[in-house]
Amino acid sequence: MPLYYTTFLLRKTTSVIIAKGMSNRPINLALMWHMHQPFYKDLATGEFILPWVRLHSTKAYLDMAAILQKFPGIKVNFNLVPSLFLQIEDYINGKGTDRFLLLSQKNSNDLTAGERIFILQNFFMANWENMIKPYPRYLDLLMKRGRFVSQTELAQVAKRFSAKELLDLQVWFNLTWFGFTCRDQDPAIAELIIKGKNFSPEDKALVIAKQFEVMRNLFSAYRSAAERGQVELATSPFYHPILPLLCDTNSALEAMPHLSLPVSPFRHPEDAEEQIRQAVQFHTEHFGKAPAGMWPSEGSVSEAILPLAARAGLKWIAADEAILSRSLHKMEPRCRSISAEELYQPYLAEKDGANIAMLFRNHFLSDQIGFVYYRWRVSDAVDDFIGHLNNIRRSLPDDDREYLVSVILDGENAWEYYADSGKHFLEAFYSRLENDPTVRTVAINEYLQRHPPQKKLTKLFAGSWINNNFRIWIGHQEDNTAWDHLNQARLSLEDVDKAQCPAAWQELYIAEGSDWCWWYGDDHSSDNDAAFDALFRKHLKNIYTLSGKIPPAYLELPIKKTSLLRPIKEPVYLIDPVIDGTVTNYYEWLSAGNFNIEKARGAMHQIETAIKEIYYGFSQSALFVRLDFSFLPTLPEARCLSYTVYIFNPRQCRVVLKFSPEAGKFSGEFEKLGCPEDKKNLTSFAIGKIVELGIPFELMGANPGDRVEFVVAIAKDGQELERWPRGDTIAIFVPGENYTMEMWSV
């Protein structure tokens, strides 16, 4: 059992362990916020393909540094990825721009038809609940465009927008990304939010100017926080590569011995060392002091990176608790959970005569802040966090050691899911930590200087924070193709002097970043897959052209073939739900399979999808499908939507649910594809808070043992808006008469 589950269970056993736990001494808490964005810039054109570096600057990057001034008793750690701050520097020095910014600045009267469509498609890319809905004008513009519109429909919608409305949209898309610091402390921004509509070109120019003012001040904001001793600044490898894979792609086999690897192994530890060296140099130059520590990209570690980090002058690195578990306990995939005593202390890791301190984060608590607490009341969330810390403290031995709980997570993307950009949560969170005598927040290096590691790691397992392996970045055919292309480009530089052609080498280091393979394979997908694919291949092509060579023709071919959605859970048993449009009881869909569309989207800034989750399962006589939405399907404005289940195997057929104005209700229709005259009514469906339907196997011509494959689509007035899963199907096997007995015997 992973420790993060153990931590949760401890809350239920407090009375048992109080007597055995630590005394009333406080426990040390190392909070570390990781700040990172992919390297969006095309060095050849100077264009940033996406605007998130610029927009996050006015939100998370400023807010997270500024709020600490209210809580001088708090100490936190920030991990600042150099390639992120390099992009900020390029913006403020005029060395790059993005299409979103250029179209924001353009006179709304002069926008072309294509530009109007681009704005209407992309300028609602924000969390609708927290960043659009609170502002009546912005919400009205979204409603006028339509919450869910097809590409074809956008061309007609664009004609209905006036130049004045488009000007308001240009302003709001940029204005909504200002976080609570600017809203509270900058009168000009506050006044524009109050004004709300009928913006002038001068208002728009002011918003853009404020963005650049914030970006110019970010370096000093973090530097000042560090100089006053409240913050420790750490770093990551410059362009955020997976260091163990740069050292040797075969390191992926340690966690997954049967993983399919690229044709040619990539083995360039010198590149990994250079990524670390450049990061330390950049950090020192821009923040006035060399970093003591590093969060390796995606928490990815192996023994090979230890001497590289030590030679760069780093004193500590951090990883996930699962890495510690597999390092300590024979590296077994299903090893026993590590104890609190084992986890909540630093270790000394040694390799080839070099040694470095290591600490391991609490996975559960990190995820609670990043993915869970935004759904909770602030007071409940803070109480829960402190409750877990107290249970950890009580579970530790009552000795003289100063134990350390490390909570490390993304410091930027989560806050758009919190109300008011996370202000209320962070204020309550920091206030509680500052005033709670059972907790002491610490800067990591200060803690290590006072309490150096007492234990040594005899083995460091190679893996990342995600499932303690590297499956996200290598093993899928698309990932492996990317590594093979990268390897060939790297070989082309063997005879190229770095001093004579630094730009080509910079392109190589950019292409080694982790963010490209994040999108390859079937693990993640977004509407920007094609853009990321094209930019990765552009960086590879630039390696050749900048070094005077001709890029291979295969770099013109997309690597990303499909965008696959994988189930969160497969069906585990027969189900027989009540088809009534609501979750009648907790158990009726418990054994069903589940696809989480929000996770499948992959990009936190994508326009919201209509379908949030798909549940699917079966009885011995029927397939059942449940759709959960980001809106209430019974709303009058949702009547223009239709819901279709396309079945491709064993027969091609479909079920369509659509609203009938004549009947004043939804109707269900079963149709064999290619036989439009052969239609049957389907009555086993319901539309309420959710959509539920049951399709008899007999109707689709499926027999026991047959593989049934299907997808789900949603359309508006005949125009398809979404189809899930992208590029693949959902599959089940029709159960036979002995299914129940077979399942019991497993």
C-alpha cells in the first residue's frame, strides 16, 4: 500500500497512535511550488505558439510571490525552471510574441474573418466557472458565441459579433488572467474589472502594458523574497528534460523490464550535465545566488544523475515517495508501504564518489492541494491538511530527530480551479501554518544545514513521480519515434563545434525537453497536439539547418498519429443501473468502466468540453452507457444537442438521443448504419442530471464472447462538437452464461 493511502488511513486511527507519537515538538514542513511551462518559442520566427507564459505571469507567478509578504512567519520553497524565466525575459526584451497577443492588440474593426474566428475559438480559454462566469459581460459574450460550437458553426457566429463586442472580448481574455494581487493592489486593473464592458482601445492598451509591467517585476519579486530569508529558490534542468533518459534511455527498463524502447539507445550524460550546468548558471545570474537544490524534471531520478548534480554544486535533490519505497525495499513494484520514519527524513545518496542529500515528497498531500482541495470549503481543506500533518507527527517515533514532511507540487496551474485565483485558500492556509504551534515551515537548505542526513541510500531506483517509471515519455511507438529522431539530430552535431554554432546546440537542448513526449503516445491529449508535434519537429529541423545541413524528409511527417483516450478504470463486474437520469445509488455504477475526459484533455487551458466523464458497463443482456456533463442536460438551451453512441463491432449501428420539438421531449432511435430505413425506437434511456441508456446486445446483433466497440459523440444542430475517445474506441466483451462464475474464480 503506497504511503499516501496510509497517511489517509491514519486520520481514522488517531486515538491508537497518539500515545506512541512524537511529543509536542512541531513537525518541519517543506512546501515547494514548482513553476514550469513548456518552451513554446520557435527560435526561427520568434513566435510563442501559445500564450501561457505571458498570461500565467499576471496570475500565479506574481500572486505566489506577493502573498508571502502578508505572512512573514512562513517559509516556502520555489522551484523555478530556467526555460520558463528565459521566455519571460524574451517577452520583456521584445525577442518574441504570440498570435494571441498580436490579435489582442489589433484594432477590432480591422480583424479579418479568419482572425475573428480565431478569437471566438480561443479567447474563452480559461476556467469558465472561476474566470468567465463571475463577469457578466464576459459570460454574455460566451453565451452569444455558444458554449459548444463546431468549427463550421464559428464562421457564421463570427458574423454576428460587432467590433465593439470583439473589443470587449480582446480585453476580457487578457484581463481575466490577472490574479488577486493586481486586482487588489492595482487601481487601474480594479477599475477595468468594475467597468466590465464598453472598453476603449486605451483600456486594451493599458491591460497589455500592465502584463509587461508584471513580467518585468517578476525576477525582482522572487529575488527579494529570497533575500529577506523567507524563500529558498531551487532550479530544474534548463529545458526540463528527463535526466535519466538523457543519460541512458535503457534506464526505463529498471521499472518496466519489458518496455519497448527506441531503435537506437540515447546515451548522452554530457547533455544531462550541460542542462544542469546551464540551469545553475542562469539561476545565479538572474537571482543573485546559486541554487542549493533541484527538483529534477517530473521528479525523475536515477543513480547516473547524482554525480552530475553534485558537480554542479547542488546540495540536494527531491523525488517522489514511491522512488524511496522502491529504493529501500528491493525495488519490488508492489512492495510494502514505507513507514513514516523512513519517509520523513533526508537521505545521503552516493555515486562515484559524489554525494548529495535527497528528500522525498508526500504524494497524497501534494495531490490534495493540486487536485482536490479546490472542490472543498476553504476551512475544511485547511483543517484536513493540518489533520494529516498531525497524524503524521503522532505516527513518528518520540525521539530527538527533526523529521521533515515535503509537499511538492505545481505552483501555477491549480489556481485557476480555485475561487478567486486561490487567494482565500492560500491566505487561510498560510495563516494556519504561521500560527499553528505543531508545524514549522522551513527552507530546505536551511533545514539540511541544521539536520544533515543520517541515513544513506545504497540504491536509488530510476523513475519519476508518475507511477515511479518513465512510461509517459518512452515506450509508445510515437515516443520512441521522437527519441529516434532526436538521436539522429544529436548524431548530426558530433562534428559541430559548440562555440561556432551555439544556436544549433541550443535547439538540441530544447528538443530534449520532457514536454514533447508528454503529448506523444496515449497518455495525454489536447487540442494543441498538432502544434506541439510541429514545434518539436521544427526544433529538430533547426538543428540541421543552423549547422549547415539538410533536414531529413521524415521530419515533415507528423509523429502524432492519433489522440487516444485511455480508461481510468475497466469494468470489473456486471451492472444493472436504474435508467432514470440520475445516480440512484452509489453502487449502481461502481463496477463500471470510466473515462475521465477532463484528464484526457491534458491541457489545463483548453476550452471546456461538454462531456466530462463516460461510464460504461454491461449486464448479460445489454450495454449501459452513462454521460456526465459540465452543464445540466435538461436546460432549455441544451435541447439543440444530440447524443450518439456509434457501434462499430460486431455490427455498424448507432443510437441517437435528440429532442423532438413536436413531442416536447427527447426520443431515442436505433439505426443500422447504411440502412436508414431500418430504425427502431429505443426506450431504455433517460436524460436528467446525467444521460443514461441501455442498448440490448440482441438489438446490435452481439452474441456472448463478441467484442463490442463503440464511441460517444455530441452534436449541435447536426454539427458534431465532440467525439470520445479520439482516434480509438471503447471496447467490452459480451458476457456469457458463466460470466459470474468465471469472475468469482479469478
